[in-house]
Amino acid sequence: MRKKPLRYSDLPGWPALLGADLAAAYLGLNPADFDRLARRLELPPPKLLAGEQRWPRAALDAWISGEDAPGPTGTDRIANAIARMAV
């Protein structure tokens, strides 16, 4: 079960590895959409650290910018990934 939703003012400086809630906030997504994208393998794969999934911030940055694959970047990439969830 998740704690109360994170607010931007609650966030620390962005660590190199982000848990699901922080990674969702980093991308501007709600945690449920982030979880769906992760399950559909739309996002970069997480690393396992002490039994917890953590997403490398650098990999998320590369995903947003499109450095990891050709195609849309930034908010277009996020919007396209969310739109595919509805299919």
C-alpha cells in the first residue's frame, strides 16, 4: 500500500536511483500510470537494490529524450506510452 501522494515540495534532490513513487513524480505521472508503464515494459528496466526496484534517473532522462530509441521525445513520448495503455 502506498503512502500519501508525493508533492513536489516533499521531494528531496533527485537521487541517482528512484523508487517507483519518486520515479513517477520525476516523470510527472501518477503512481498507477507509472506502474502500468513499467509492467508493459514501456520504461527503462529498473535495477534491484536491497530487494527493491529502483529506476536509474539517467535511464529515465535518456528515455524522455529519446536517446535510447528513435521516435517521439519528452512529453510526447510519455503521452504516447499512456495512450497505448488504453488499447
